[in-house]
Amino acid sequence: MNTTEKHLKKPKWQLGAFLPLGAALSTLAVAEPTPVVSADEDKALTLPSVKVKAARNKPNRFKADTSSTGNKFEAPLRDIPQSINVIKQELIESQNAFNLRDALRNVSGLTIAAGEGGRTGDSITLRGFSANADTFLDGARENGQYNRDTFFLERVEALKGASSILFGRGATGGVINQIAKKPTGQTHALGNFTYGSFDFKRATLDAESSYEGIGGRINALYQDAGSFRDFNFTRRDGLAPSFQAKLGDDTDVNLNLLHQHEDSVFDYGVPIFRGRPADVPINTFYGFVDNRLFDTDVNIATAQFTHRFNDAFSVKNTTRHGDYEREYLTHLFGAVTDTGITSTIVRNQALRLSTQDTTYNQTDFTFKKPILGLQNTLAFGAEFGWEDFTFLSRNSTGVSAISIFNPVLTASSRGLATDFNGTLATNRNTQSQTYAGYVIDQLELAPEWKLLFGTRYDVFDAQQTDLLEGENFSRSDSQWSPRAGLTWQPTKAQSYYFSFGKSFNPSAETLTLTAANANLPPEQNNNYEIGAKLDFLEGRLSATAALFRLEKTNARTTDPNDPTFNILAG
């Protein structure tokens, strides 16, 4: 690894630089006779030497003290009555965690899937429940399917437990909130280049500057990598500019953009033979050397307006628009013909295209003022969102089988799906609308006791049109999501809490609505949690522990009397 860092700073003139010149000039002045000092007077003017010793205050580079995810406002971690992990930029960089999945390996209670269920992109499970629809960027929903990079991230925060009061639908096992890098008012440029195994090449740039209240920052990425699997590769590029303008002492405007493109291979690896992975070299590839399409394009724009009416009252408005597109050829395995060493396996392909457009607007008010002599922080606001998801697929026909133990790779054969002309296997469109309002209050009952309580009301509507079958489905759900927590802090190094939170999972949570689930109300989730957050060695070492019970009721299951429908059971 070769790392180059440049700091571009204006030269600073210091007074100490002129002291030698001043001393030289003073010797040229008219000298007065040096007074004669007696030995007793000389002893009286001599002072004893003084030694000053002090330890440097070294900040903890990896430890975070606050979070903007646990509440709708920035709060100390010790004041949040819920489990939360903050992965700072310093930790991400020290581990070379180039993608979000690698960064999240620092979070306990979190697992990462590898495409189970046919999902592409990041697939995350928190506390045993899927969090695929629970990814956010700067507090606003960002749930497209793609492989998220870390080149533009300041930190990542993982909030665990039911959290619909903060984030709406889903949020059963928790949420993942990415915090993007923004202008800081400094001037710097930082570049990194990495070279690794399998011809891995990655270059990033982080540069910023400011002038008269306007700041700009740009993060850029280029990555090109091979793989331990034959004919596999990943090419990724990204650009994330951000701008900040101060419109007076109390008003800020931020604009953040993100573009990320990736070109790679859809590869299901080694086939199963006689109940276990085939005994072939791990790099064996079974696809077509000239037909390895897997393209994703992501474009996200976020505008944020912040205004402080006074020291106690402020408002923040966030508008987010995201555009996601995935086009790829699946490569799945079919039936095996078992003839020993000459065994073959059928290959199935499908050409798939999904487009997703999301627009969200959030308005958050924060009011900090004592009530009845008690310190108080009140947050309230509203959220509106619109999502549009289209999915097309076309299956291949008559794709040739291939030898399991001696695959001979050829060019594309007959039957491959190369476009969407002809008969489609899937053609559906799903639209959803979100309308919500919330209120949260944190009250300091005493210096050692803090009470957090609030609720959110969501209306989630969804409509799906199946253009092949001519079927239309719709669903509308309304839901209250309360939350309460009590925190006891006997010392600055100790914090103990109990909390309760509720969340809900509507049928169209992941923008899929069918005849099997269109008539079902949401699943319900209750999270009960007790925990402790402790600091040791004057804050240099921290430890957290939590005991929780997460209950799901009205769980969707297959109807035993009619497998084509779901019912709510358990």
C-alpha cells in the first residue's frame, strides 16, 4: 500500500520568526553603560528552575461519543436507551473496509448474507431479522439494491431493536444509517492507492476547500479487481461532491450528490453434486465467457436546509431523491445428470432489469428548553415519501448443459436472453406512498435519571400492477409506533437503561405485493431491552451489554390449506 497525503495550507507568519531580527536590531541601538550588579543582587535575581509535566490529551480515534441515529437529534450514546454501534472513519480506514459489508463486521448481532433468496447487493440481517429495506443515508431512506462503498462515508451507525418511531416501516431488528462526508471549512487533499492480490487496484481522492462561507468537498473512487474465481471481475467508480453555504449566522444549506457505477459478474459458484459442493478447484467457472452482464447505476441527490430560530428552537428539512438501476444475467444451476466423472448440469439464465425511483422529504423540529425546572429536549416532525419500482425478467431457453468435472467454456450458445423482446417472465410495477408524523421527548427527571418517550403515526399505501397477468393489487396500512426508555446514570462512567419499542412490517415493505399477501395487515414487533454502557480508564475503554426480547406477532406464513396464499399465524 502506498499512501500519499498533501495538506494545502496558507503560510502562517508567526511572531517568533521576527525575534532574531528584533534582537539583531536592538544591538545596533545606542548602548547604555551596563550597570554593575553585586554578587548578592545577582543571587537575588536568579530563580530556581521549574519543570512542568502534563500528559497529552490524546483523542480516542475509534471511539464515538454521540450519535444522530438513536434519536432525531444528536445525543450522547450514554443517553440513548437502546443498543447502538458507531463505526468511525478512522476504524474503516485502518481496516481497509472498502465496502459497507466489511465495515459492518464490527457490529455484533449482525450477519451478512451472500445472495440467499435471489437478492443482489447488500443483504443484512440484524438480530435475526432482515434489514434489506432498513438502510438509510444521513437519516433518510436509501434502500436500493447495490453494493455500497465506503469511499464517501464519515461513519456508519447501527441501531438495534424495533425503531419504527424513528424510521417508519420495517426497522424490526434495527437500521443501518450511513453518514456522508461533508465540508468542514478546512483546505486539504488526500489521495490513496491500494494494490493487492488478484490484480486488485483501488484509488480514492478526498479534497475540500472553502471561501467566504461557501465550502466544497469531493470524494472520488476508482476500483478494478480480479477474483479467485475464473472470469470474475469487479469494476467500480464513484463520485460524491458536497457543498455547504451559510446564509447568515443561523441558516445553513447543504447539497450532497452520489454517483456509483459497478460492472461485475453474477456467479453462483460451484454446483451441488450428490448433496455437497462438487469436488472441483474453487476457481472453476461454469458460465459463458462473453456473457457476464451485471451492471448497477446509482444516483442520489440530497438537499438539507437548517435554520436556528434561537438557541432553543431549530428546524431541519431534508429532501432526498434516489435513482437505482440494475441489469444483470443470472446464472443458475438446474438438474444434474449423474454419470460419475462425466456428469453434467443444466444451466439456466434470466435477463433481469429493475429500476427504482425514491423521493423523500423530512422536516424535523428540535426544541430544547427546561419544563417545570427539568431539562427537556423535544423533537417533532413529519415525513412524506414516494417510491416507484419496476421489474422485468426474460428467461433463457434451451441453454446447453455443461460437464461438472471438466467444464469446457464456450461462447454464448442458443437460447440466451440478450434483450427484453419476446415473451417476458415478469413485468410488474409497484408504487408506494408514505405519510407520517412523530413526536419524541427526552426529560431529565434528575441529574441521574432521564426519561425518553414518544410515538409515530404512519400511513403506508402501495399499489402493484402485473402487466403480464393484468392483475392489480393495493394495500393501505395505518400504524402507531410507540417508544419509551428510562436511563439511570449514577456516575459519568456508568449508564443503565430499560426500553420498549414497536415496529411493523407491511406486506409491501420491500415493494412486492401479490395475491398471496395483499389482504394481510402488517406484522407486529415488540422489542424489550435492558442494557449497560460503561467507560473505563477515563474513557479510553468502553463496554456495552444488552439483554433483549424481540417478539413478532401476526407473522406471515403459508396457508396449509392453500399454499398460494399467506395467513397471519403466531
